[in-house]
Amino acid sequence: MSKRILVIEDDQQLRRLIRTFLQFEGYEVVEAQDGLQGFEIFQTQPIDLVILDMIMPVKDGMETLMDLRVKSPDLGIIVMSGGDGTGPEPYLEIATRLGASRILPKPFGRHGLIRAVQATIESAINPRRE
């Protein structure tokens, strides 16, 4: 059974590109254009993994990440950001502190995306025992 991935990204072209990359790898993809729509989808459909942009209108990635963590503490969440002109580092650091499973600085390539997805799914299947 293929994994269902929710991509929450306000840039339609990037969202479609991510969908294409993931579908090529056999994943089922659901799309949302902002955090509000993404969280609503998450609450109504089974989702195995979320790929979340940090900077979006309506409901940003930070708020969405916190809501997803409250609702599903073990959910795999990959947070991506290109920053706001100063670079992605501050946003990705915040995302890590808020519980992102992985971070992905923009721009990224197909292989970086697929590696992050596979690693996140693998860690959900085989969590570390500490």
C-alpha cells in the first residue's frame, strides 16, 4: 500500500513539481495551498506524512506544525523553507524546535526531496529506542 503524503505549499508550481516527483516514486499525494486548508484535509483524510512550507498566507507553517504535533505527535513532518530573503536557517531552526521530523532548505532537488521522504518514513517504521 502506498503512503499518502500531504503537501502544504502556497506556491502552486512548486506544489505541482513536488507532487510529480512523489507520484513518480509511487506515493499518493494530496495538496493544500495553505496551512488552514492543509490542517482541514489532515483532519478528514488518512495522511502518512506531511511536507510543509513555513512561509504561507492565511495560516503559516509554524502554526500548522504546532497544530499537527498536538493532533498527531508521531506524524512524520518535513518542513521546507527558502526564508524571507535572509535565508531559510532561522525558519528551519524554529521548525526543528517545534518538532519537525526533517528540514529541507529551498531550493532542493528531486533526490534531496525523495531522500528526506524515505528517511522520514523509515524512521516512523523503525523508531530509535533510547
